[in-house]
Amino acid sequence: MESKRYEIGLKKLQEVDGAEGISVVESLNDFAPDMGKYIVEFAFGDIYNRNGLSLTNRQAVTIAALSALGGCEKQLQIHINAALNVGLKQEEIIEIIIHCVPYIGFPKALNALSVAKEVFKDKKTGGE
Amino acid sequence: MESKRYEIGLKKLQEVDGAEGISVVESLNDFAPDMGKYIVEFAFGDIYNRNGLSLTNRQAVTIAALSALGGCEKQLQIHINAALNVGLKQEEIIEIIIHCVPYIGFPKALNALSVAKEVFKDKKTGGE
Amino acid sequence: MESKRYEIGLKKLQEVDGAEGISVVESLNDFAPDMGKYIVEFAFGDIYNRNGLSLTNRQAVTIAALSALGGCEKQLQIHINAALNVGLKQEEIIEIIIHCVPYIGFPKALNALSVAKEVFKDKKTGGE
Amino acid sequence: MESKRYEIGLKKLQEVDGAEGISVVESLNDFAPDMGKYIVEFAFGDIYNRNGLSLTNRQAVTIAALSALGGCEKQLQIHINAALNVGLKQEEIIEIIIHCVPYIGFPKALNALSVAKEVFKDKKTGGE
Amino acid sequence: MESKRYEIGLKKLQEVDGAEGISVVESLNDFAPDMGKYIVEFAFGDIYNRNGLSLTNRQAVTIAALSALGGCEKQLQIHINAALNVGLKQEEIIEIIIHCVPYIGFPKALNALSVAKEVFKDKKTGGE
Amino acid sequence: MESKRYEIGLKKLQEVDGAEGISVVESLNDFAPDMGKYIVEFAFGDIYNRNGLSLTNRQAVTIAALSALGGCEKQLQIHINAALNVGLKQEEIIEIIIHCVPYIGFPKALNALSVAKEVFKDKKTGGE
């Protein structure tokens, strides 16, 4: 009964965010299931699935946008993880955040780096 | 008497933002010259001059950050121009902004697209 | 060849934003047509078309969110117009913005009121 | 010795935010008592006490504004609680936040939904 | 029939913002008069009238807050004018904005400097 | 091998932020050392080291900017501490934040006051 957009989106979400992305959507299931549906269908089925930008570039853009917004540490964590999944190196992620400093200021960039530090540490501890 | 960072930064500013970037710095000269100096030395001499990220990727990240901040239409105009200068295609710039929609919402993305539309039109009218 | 979501969304956009909303989507057609498509399909076909909140309440929520974001005067203009279309009174729109003051501060609320003032004046001049 | 605005505000604060609102004001008493006074007098005595918008609509507007600001999870918690106090249903609160997605993006909306989930869980555990 | 807070606030508004501040309040009179009333009573009668911070320090803090918010150019214009009224020098205002750069980034600081440049130019043209 | 800007900046960082500031920079050393370098060289060596504004005024401006940005509680904590280091009194810091209320709204100001409360408590417990 799932739409084709949902199917495509779920596959893309799995590819990009891995188990963590699926778990965000599942955690919404018994509470606000349509929110999970829109994340899958729109953010991943419609947007992430587009051509014209590589997945690594998409993650670079996502990290910049989330760092600039501020207050989105949970989403940054998922998307920094996703950035590693799709092939960005740790140094590239740090470079993206440092590049944002002149535009968004040090505090928001430091917050983003703190999230990156935690994600990289977890990867190590996790045995990858 | 200019520092080496200033020299490097000015060259990079010229390369990235072209005449428009130089004109921003010059417009600050009789008013807040240190502001222009810091843009040249720090934003371009220190940050843009770093390795680890291509100039096209730096512009993609800049456009995402400025779109997410909101209210930075003047700077977006310069950096969308710069993005074309360093080799991003018009469709790629549109794609970067569309990719931001799920993170920053439609209104900020529409504002960024309006700026892009104006920049692209000026390029055309200008004979390119 | 338009999807059902597009059809539903276009009808809803027409109902809520009227000619002005259609014109925003059309202005994207030769530049970033997918952006217009997503506004119609997702923002109006998926979200505005939901049950559980009246159209007047949806516009109240939209005005509050746009006022809080800041820098979205163009979108506020369209949605204050839309608020009148779906039946909110001018005093109610002012009341919504005044209610936001303790949360978003006076400057953003003043910006939103300026937009409202212009919209209300245009309505009058326009003969309504 | 309390002003009439304070009295009116305190009564309104009690009505809207309940014990939790009172506790915020009290926690300011030995530290920045004027801040508590202004919350009571201005936010509740002046603004919440106005006519022209129902209390449920005021809470809908407040939730939208706080979600859009970002980084105001503590205040969202109090005002989602308050929304239940004045008669909004859980599904309506979720609907308000979902309605904000196209304007504020998924990350801020997800943060708001996380707060709502916690508040609703506490209500249940608390025996209501 | 005006309250004492209104009287005090109006005097303070006159002292700080001068004719321009009065004109903002008056422009609200036929549209959203309570908004003007709250600006006078709360922002100026309650807050600006407090002890514990000099008027020049209050203006420095205001300029920093408005620059950081972004999108508040109209209010920045009034408060940079006010800063000159209460005795801050042009160089101090520029210094305040430059000091904000590491926290808020170059774009928002450049926007604030543009406003300052206009205000200073108007002062000159105006014969001061 | 450290530049003169680094030396000047480190001395200023020590003077303003004390041990806590040094620890932020050190925590970046094994992860993103250039970020620490830029904080020292640019934020402290270039900006904080400027004339034209006293250190207490610089801290007032910093606290206002960080409160207005929102979501920068960690940086607020360091800079409220720094404000005490350079001679601002606790009541002055509270006054700065209360002054921001009309501009940034109650929620962001309450978040800033919460940080201040924690910092002041730690100072006391720490034996000062």
C-alpha cells in the first residue's frame, strides 16, 4: 500500500542515513507517522533522489545548512554520520564546517564541530 | 605594507568573487576599512585559501549557509556570481538551493532562488 | 501528466493564496519548475490539504512561523493575503502578530505588521 | 503592593501554564525577579489577557513561533503543556507542528515534535 | 488617560530615539495602536528606564542584538541613530559591529555596517 | 613557530576567558587544530585586541549577540564567565540580558539567564 515515492525514499534513506535514519522514521510511527512519511517521501524520495548533485555534495550542503540554522544538533549528528556513509572523509567534514565560519560565526561552527567530534569517536569505538 | 595574508586573500577574492568582491572591500575603505581587511585576510586569505575542498564545493557550501541564515540576499548575490565564476553551472546552483528545502523550508529557499534568478538574468543581459 | 497530488495541491493553492500564489508558481516555471511543483504537491497537496486544522488556523500558524523566522516579508505578504482569503479578519491578523511579540521580540513583529499594513491598504485601493 | 497588571497576569499565567508556569517565575525570584515580573505583567497581563483570539488559538500561534525560532525547547515544553491545559488535543498540537514543516523545515519541526512526545508521555505517566 | 508607564516611556523614547522613534509609534496609531503602546510602555517605560546600565551601553547592546538577529535593518537604522543621540561616536558604533563578526559572521555584520553607513551619511547631509 | 597574532591572541584569550577559553582551544587540538588557531588569531588576536571599546563593553556586546543568536549556550557560558573576569558585575550581566528582551523575546533571554544562573552558582561553589 506504500506509494512508489515512499519506496524510493526509503531506499534512499537507507543508503544515505543507514540504520539511524530508519530509526528516526520508526520512532515517529506511533506518534506522528505522517511526519515520518513526509521525511521518506519528500526529503528522500523527491529531493535526495534527484540528479544534478552527487550524494557527497548533497551531504556537504546539508551539513552547511544545518550548521547555519543552529539548534539542530540531533539532525547534524545523523547527517554527519550520513556524510561518512556516502564517502566524505572526516577531514572533508571538518573542512566544510571551517569553511562556514566567516558566514555563520564561530559559535555555530563550534557547535557543529562538537557534534562531528562525537560522531567520529563513536565510529572508532564502534569498531569501524 | 600589506601583509602576506592580505596579498593572498586579495588574489583569492579576485579569483572567486571577481570585480564585485573587490568593490565590496573598496566600498568599506573610507568607512570601516578594517572590515574590508578582515574579509580579505581572514575569509579569503585564511579560509578560502585552504586545501581540502574544491572552490566549487566551497561555493556550494557558502550558498547553503547563506540561504539557511536568511536575510543575506546581498551576500548571496555575490556568492552566486562567484559560484558561476569558479565553474558551477546554473542548474547546479538551483539544485543546491532545492536540496536545502527540507532543512530550511520553502520561504528561505525561495528567497535564495529569487537572488539566483536575478544573477543569471544579469549575466545574460551582460552578454555572456 | 500531472500527478493527483499536483492537481489537489493546485486547487488548494488557488483556494488559499488565490491569483498571487499561482503567480509565484508560474514565475518559477522557466527557471526552477521543480520548486513550483514541490510547493504545489508538498506544501499544498500534502500539508494544506490535511484534516485536523481549519484553514483559518493554518494561516494563523503560518503567519506566526513566518514572522518568527524573519526575512520572509515576501512570503508573509502572500500568506497575509491568503489569511484574508480564507476568512481571517484584519484585526485577527494584527492580533496574531501582537501575540507573537513576547516570543519573537518587537523588531520581527514590527516587520510583520508593516507587511500587513501594506496588504490591507492594497485590498482597500483594489476596491474590496 | 503588586500592580493590577501583575495580578491579572498571574491569574492568566496560572490558567494557561498552570503550576509549571508559576515555577518558572518563582525560579527567577532570587536571581532576576524583574524578569519574572515582566513575564507576568507583559506577556500574560498585557498580551495573553487581550481579546480577539481564543486561548487555544494563542497557544497554536505560540507553538508555531517557538518551533520556528529554534533552540527554545524548554519554552516549547511549557507551552505544549499549556496548549493541553487550555483544550488543544494532542493531535491538534502535532498538526500545528506538521503544518509548519514547509515554512521552517524538517529539523526544527522534528525538534518540536520530540518535545511534544515527551510532554504527552509525562501526562500519561502522571496519570491524566 | 495615559498610564504613568506610558508617560515615562514616551519621554524615554523621545530622549533615546528622537523624532524617528515617535514617528514609528505614530505610524502604528491608525493601524495597530496597541503595538505602539507596548513599545512605549514596555520597551521604553519598563526596560530602557531601568537603572544599572548607561544609555550608551544600552544602545551598544541593542545594536549587537539587532545585528545578530538579522533582517531587522529598519530597527537597526533607528537604533544606530539613537546611539548617536545618546552619545556614542560613529567609530564606537562601527567598533561594536566589528566586534560581533566572530560571533555572527561577516554577512550579518556587513548588513549592519551598511545601515550605519546610510545613517552617518544622512546625519552629514542633514547638516550636523 | 607561532605567529605574532597567535601570541597576542593567546594572551588576550587568557586575559578574557581564562582557563576555560584555553581549554576550548586545547580540546580542538587533536581534532580541528586550525579552528583553535583561528579563534586565537582572529577572534582574540585581531578583534578582541582592538582599541575603541573597553573589555567590559566587548563582553556586553558578546553576551547580547550570543543571546540573540540562540542555541549558543556553551559559548554564552564561557563569555558570561569572561564578563565576570574582566569586571562586569553579576547584576550588570543580568541587566544586559533583560535589556535584550524587547528585541529578542523572552524565550532566548530566559535561556541566557539560565546560563548566567549556572555560571554565578559555580563561581560561588568554587569559593569566590
